[in-house]
Amino acid sequence: MMRVSRRQLLQALGASGAAAGIGFAAYTSGVGRGRAVVTRTLVPVAGLPRALEGLRIGLLSDTHCGRFLPASEVAAAATILRDQSPDLVLLAGDYVSFADRSMVAPCADALAVARARFGVFAVTGNHDPEPTVIAEFERRGIQVLRDQCTSILARGERISLGGLRYWSNKTADVGQLFRNANGFPVLLSHDPRRFRQAAQTGVPLVLSGHTHGGQVVVPWLGAPAAARFPVVSGLARRDKTTLYVSRGLGTVYLPIRLNCPPEIAVLTLTRA
């Protein structure tokens, strides 16, 4: 039987640890980050008008278009969403990283691929240079809601879609948004923490992003970022308000996702 010295054992363990680290990095920055999945979710909504039962909303968020996610990949995701034939497409902010104005136009071109019967609407996130996003998106037919509410006629029923800026975070801001609403209220907010204010003002549906689904979800422990948010991905309910949070497409700081694949969300509304 061959004897292994302590030095040889430590060298072998070091090599295997390095290999595991390389494998982990390859997974999180490659497979874990790059394969966007289409999720299809029934979203129960209190007081939903019968005419809106079955309405399908496509939701994209947090593209962070740039070094880690090129515009071509954003366009590919927008094409996949378009091919799902949603009735309405909503974009939940953080299209670029660190207010990079040079990437706004390429990202706008990519997202303009998405189409929907009742239109494409967007809000900005904390990484977005607002004036540039508004100009470039609206030039391509994407309406950006900046603390604004718009009326959408869908299936003979009015939807009052309110879009909240990231920095508008008070209950009064949400209330003001829907003060003169003449349809069924839906809030599009980059930050899911506006869920609490929406519930306080009786808004029945909130759609958000911002969390990246936690970006890194550790087995048995969950996402370290989870404590900061009502939920880091998927559905949540408070009183008569439903929240859906998209995991988004891109990453920020590091091109890493673990147990948290990028998401192209297709939401089907149903009566709660």
C-alpha cells in the first residue's frame, strides 16, 4: 500500500479545492447565469373584473444590459416573450447598470422586440438614467411611467396602470398615483418593498423586480438578500393585495447566479 505524506495530501486537497472553485465559478457565471427560463404563473387577484380573467402579462426586469449581459441576449429574451403572445408587456426597471447611458439605446432596441396587444409599458429602477431611458424607450414605442398612471382598455375593461419611480416610497405617493384612476388598479414598481404601501392603499396587484431573485440562493439557507424584501421572487399576499417579483435577467457587481436562473415571466390573472 502506497503511503501518502502530509504534504502530498495537502497539495491534493488544495488542487481539488481549486478545481471545485473553478467549477463553481464556471457554473454560476455560465449555466447558472445565462439560461433564462419562461415561468408561467397563475396570479390570484382580489376584485379582478370578470373581463380580465385570463389576461396574460409578460414581465421582464433587471436586464442590466452591458458587460455581463449584451443587448443580443436581451433581444433573445424579448423575442421569447413576444412569442408567448402576452396581452400586455411590463418592464420593471434597471435596464443598465450604474446609469450607463451608452447602453440605454442598445437595450431599448432589444426590448422593442417585445410586442403585446395592449401595449408595452415600463418604469425605471435605481440604476437607470431616467431622462435617457424615457427618451430612448418612448422613441421606440415603449411608454415609461414616471409617477404616472395611464388607462388601458383591455377586453372592454379599463386598467389603471400606475408606474412608480424607485425613489417614490411613501404611502402618499401610491395614493396620489391612483387618486383619479378610472379603472382596475395595477402598480408597476421596480422595488417590491412598495408592496406594503400598495396594501395600505388597497391596490390589488403589484408587479416588481429589483431583487434578482436573491441572485445567489444557498441550499438550505436561501438567499442572503431575502431579509430585506417581502419576497425575493414569485408570489406574496398581504390583505387583499397580491405581489409578484421577477428574478430578472441580468446581474450586477458580479456575473453570478446560483440556484436562481434568469426569468421571463408570463403571468395569467385569475380571480382570487
